Amino acid sequence: MQIRELIAAVERTADPRRAASWDRSGVQIAGTLAACDRLAVALDPLPDTIEAALDWGAQCILTHHPLTLSPRLPDRVDDYHRVLAAVLGRGAWLYAAHTSLDVVTDGPAGWLAEALELSNRRILEPAGTVPHLQARWQASGSAAAGRAALAALPGVTALALGPDVFEAVFSPGARGLVEQTLAAACPEATLVSLDEVLSPATPYGYGLVGELPSPQPFPELEKRLAGLLSRSFFTLAGDVPKQVAVLAYCPGSGADMAGRAFAAGADIYLTGDLKYHQALAVPRGRLVLDVGHFALEEAMMRRFAADLAATFGDAGPFVRYFSGNDPFSAHFPDGPSPSRTE
């Protein structure tokens, strides 16, 4: 696959136009290689991770966190210098999908909501809207079959315009599923046009709040979270509820959104990087679980890697995820850790 095609595939999910104004999502290091048959995915562009990916043969490395938010000259030998030297020395590419991916709550950033089967999901901090796509295909004598296959997909409106032409309207996040469905159900369909429409539009933003299938005792929910997250300990601030009906979360560093979560009705809020004064401000009867910056985003990037592998299929580049390590661990100098519910 050509590098430009690979980047286009990444940006169909993590559109850099949706990144925060302060962010540096996008190409971090432009390479000289034109094609890619091995894509490495990781959370952080650390020197050891980058070296391992390059030794594996990756022509392109996709990370969540940018190489830097403040580009500078490589005027001293540090991790920034080492990554630059390693990637440039192989002619490889380094790309970061940072806040451009954080806002994809109907995709990788929504993985926990899907795992917990949250319903009535709402975005905690809206950042904008994404126009839906209107696509039209031509398929000689097979328009009805194409329309029927797409109409069966959730959130897709499809219409036959005659025996040979059909169209559909869908969110950008559903584009991959639409293409896969058509490839299986109507392989002869040829895309004629693809346009953005002003209405409907899908909101995007940071964090999600939703309702659990049924209220759960906190210890039961905590055990479930422990099975989903890689961290072996959580930091709690606030009051532990007996039952949890509404849960909110934001991957990464979202502690400043706790007020939004509780205003939206959340009983508990999961995020990372909780600070002292933020913990003091947790309302009575509410709880913040700091599960670490790493845990939620590591799982998000694994999901993104799996989605890309499914999109590329056997004909595309091989995708490998390079696991990271949570830099924090719990230490109790006076003995074993107490129960999380104490």
C-alpha cells in the first residue's frame, strides 16, 4: 500500500481537522519510503518502541501521542533526538493520531462504552459536528441488492434510484463498514460520487456518559473494570456508591471534565491524571476513579490497530501492535494494599 493511501485510511477515522488547536496530530516525521507493507502501532513514540518497530521492518509507525507538541532543533541528544535519528535513518514515517482520535467516540475512543454496553450515550465535551456522507454507486441490474445490504446497517439510509443506481447516507465513521458490506453483497458496485451533506451531522467531542444495562453494585462493576483495564490499582476520590447506574469516562487526562460528567448525571467518572484540588472538588455522593492515563488509551490504540487491520484485509499492510508499559505502580510501604472499596 502506498504511504499516502495508508495515511488517508488512518485519517478516515482520525481526521486531523478535528484535532484540538494546540495539538500536533498528523505526520510527525516524513519518510522517504513510498510504500508500506508493515504498519506498527503504539501508544507512545518512545525510543525503545520505535527501535523495536523499525527492527521488525515497519515502514510507518502510528502512535497516539505526538513526538512533541513544541517542535525544536535536535540540538541535544535526548529521546526526541534518538527517535528522529532512528526514523530518519530508515526512511520511515512517524504519524500521530492524538486528539483527532480522542474525539472519535463512535470508534476507538468509545471502546469502554461498548464493552460496558452503555446506552443513551452522550458526549461530555462537544467540539463540533461532522457532516454525513452521501455516496452513489452504479451496479448494472444490482442496485436493489446493494440498497438492501446497506439499508440493513444501523444508521445508514439507502435508496435505489433505478435498476442500476443506488445511494446511501451515513456517518464518516460507518464508511469502512459500508465499503466492506458492499464488497461482500454487491462487488460489482462502482462508486460514482461521494459528497458531504449538511444534514444530518454527527457530533464529536471528548468523553462519554451513558447508562449501564442495569444498576450494578460498585464492587461488581469494579471487578469488571479490573478485567478490562491493564492497571492493577485505581485511585479513588469522593464517595463510593452502593449502586452505579450511570457511568462517564474520558481516556487520557480528563480530570478537568469531572464537573461535566456529574452534571450529566454520572454516578462515577473514570479518567486519568487526577490532581489534588480536583479530587477535593468531587461532589458529595459522587466518585472519580483515576485508572491512569495509560490504561484507557492503551486499549483504545489496540482497538484502532485492530480496526485498521480489518480495513486493510489480507491485501493491505500487516498491522502489529507494540505494547507499552504504565509508568506508574502502586507501593504500600506498610504492607499489602487495602481493599479498593474500603
